[in-house]
Amino acid sequence: MSEVKGDRFLTLYESARPLIIAYALRRAASREDAADAVAEIFEIAWRRLDDVPAGHDGILWLYVTARYVLANQGRRLRRRQEITTRLGEELRGIELHEESPDEEGVFMQRSFRALSPDERELLMLAGWEGLNAADMGRVLGCSPTAARIRLHRARTRLKAEMVGTTTREKRSVAARHEQDSGDLTSGNPEEVLEQ
């Protein structure tokens, strides 16, 4: 970047920024959309700085650019809303047959939730999506070998968590049993029967 180009852009940015921000805020759907638009407008101005006229005409050039950027942003937003509405209608027609988990299902959910998000994602890609190591590698941005190794580690961790959960639950059941038994043996029999 030449110093002259940088200085020219900085001058344009400093003089036009408040005007372009106000323009975008008055026209965008939200403050966030306005901020995105302003960033895109000045990014375009940087790339096409040779096309931006000097002085007041430069600010007018930015207004024209802002008009196009905001129009494009509005079209994208409308398309996104249309797609969201269409998908919502399609999903309303799909019935999910989810049964209440039994004791084993609850146990599996606890073990699964104890894993890290990355480990859960690997197991879901392999189990629910049915992806092989090469496909998992593409989704995760790693080699098939790395995906295979990570999947192996996630499965090992899940098994360890299941064993740990089983052990904890057995201890919990034993402790409750001891507590219940202790209640029956303590105090006099009439008090226990009244309870």
C-alpha cells in the first residue's frame, strides 16, 4: 500500500464516516445491519479508491455506493426471510417421533453431554450422519487420518464416561439404600410405622 493511497483513504474516511453512518442508520433494518453496511461501503471505497472523486464528489460517490450496498442488503434479508418461512412451513409438516427416553436413554444422554462439543460433533457425524473418515475430515477441516484418530478418542472418552456414570449411579443407589435402611433401623418401631 502506498502511503499516498493510505493518506487519501484516511482523509476520505474521516470526513465522510459520520455522514455515511447517519445515512446507513436511517435506512438499515437494525444498527447491526447499518454497521455491516458501513464496513462494506468503506471496503469498496478502499478497493476502488482510484474511482472515488476528490472532495465533495467523493462523498456523493459514497452515497451512491451506500445506496447499492443497502439495497443488496435488503434483498439478502428478504431472501433469507423467504427461505426461513418456507423451511418453517416444511418443518411444520414433519413429525418427529421422539419417545421419552427410558432409564438407559437418560444414562446415555448424561454420558454424551459430559463430552466436549467437539467430541459430541464427531460422534454425531459418524453415528447420526453416517459420514466416513474422509467426509468427516472435510467437514471438520482436517485429514481423514486425523478425523479417524479424533473419532477413536471420542469413542474412548464416551466409554470411559459411561463407566464413570455407571459407577457414580451405583454408589448413589447404594447410598440411598443405606440411608433408607438406616431410617428403618433408627428410632423406635412405632415412629418408623407412623412415617
